Amino acid sequence: MTIAGTSVAVLADETEASALSTPSRKYARISAALANAGPVYLKLASGAAVAEQGIPIYPGASYEINFTNMYQGPVSAISGGGQSNVIYVTRGY
């Protein structure tokens, strides 16, 4: 498996999907930067992520997509509360 990592800025109240949606992935870890002011919310479905809904990733925490929950569809993220945050995306193919 090839592993690739990317740092992604998730702007306040804007959906980020480009670095997250990779249908051929076998693994993904989405980590929130420890310095973030608040959570980033993930949506595992088509359409835009919505703040305060979905899977929250709090500063310093992460969410994994792996063989136990092999979701390969669209993933999007949003930062709510009027703040921008950073997430780190690690993917395996």
C-alpha cells in the first residue's frame, strides 16, 4: 500500500472535499491540528458538510477509515463557528 499525506486548510463555513474524496483509497486518517480553535465536522456521503452535524473531530483527535469501516464514497469537511481550522489527511492506496 502506498501512503500519502496532505495538510488541508478547512475554512470557516466552507466545505472542503477535494483532498478527502478518493474512491480508490484503502485507508484514510483525518486528523485535526492540535492548535485548532474548535472541531471540524466530517460528512461521509455526497453533498456538502454542514457545521455542527456529522462526525466531529476535535483538536488533536482523528478519524480513521480502514478495513473495519471501509467507506470509499465522498467525504467532505467543514469548520464551524466562524473559525478556520487545519486537518491532516493521510491516505493509503
